Amino acid sequence: MSVSPRTAAGELPRYFELDPLRFQELCRDLWQMEKEFEGVDVYGTDGQSQRGIDLLATREDGNRLATGQCKCVVPDSFNARLIADAVDEFLKHKKFWLNQGASKFVLFVASNASPRQIQDGKLKQTRRLKRAGFKFELWSAAKITNKLRPHPGIG
């Protein structure tokens, strides 16, 4: 993985410098390491409708699916509107995903999610998705970094 290293204490890796498809593969491989999943796959190819997601995960128990969308955006482009737009796109296909047994939507972003406006947007979309029948998680650069630590072979 060709990500610029941290240059100062507390600085996150610059995942947003990755090619968007490489970032998607990183998220897929990292999500596969979660114990709850039997398999995680990229959902669709270029030109196909992806029904608001990039990744599809099958749980170990076989009962439910989890869905994920990857946004490899620079910090200046990451805001609460991006979160809302991602949720809007996913919820256009709400009926399909509920019928498939999906219960979770994860938004993977290559940037920091610490700004208050982003956190407020996350809280708003968490409530919105809960009303629609889905759990919501936001995996920002910090969470991705923490999840990568025990898996040095990913990337």
C-alpha cells in the first residue's frame, strides 16, 4: 500500500492518496478480518448499478448481511453532506437490501472524521438509518488505522 507515512505525532496516514479502487480493496480486506464475517466481496463492477454500496459482507451465522460504501476523498471534500449523500444513495435501495437480509451500512472514508460538523452528521444519519432498519458505522482514517494495527499483512 502506498500511503504517505505520518509526519507528526497524531497525524493519520493519508489514505486519500490511494487510488479509489485500491482504497476499496483495502476496506474489503480489512473488513474481512472482522470475526463476525464469513466473507466480504466487492459488489459490482464498473458500469453496473451497485445499489448504493461497494462492499457486501456475509455474517458467519449466515443470517444477515452487512453493506459498505467506500469514499476515498481528500479532507476538504469530506463533510456531513457527503455522509448524507451516501446514506441517500443507499436508502434508494432500502427495500432491496432489507429483502436480502441486510442489517448494517458502513461508510468507509479515507479522511479524518473528528470535526464536530462531521460527527453531528454521523449522529443524524445513525438515527435516520436506525428508523429505516439498519445499524450505521462510520469507519474514518482513525478507525481504519486502529483496525489495521493487528493485521500488518493487509495493504
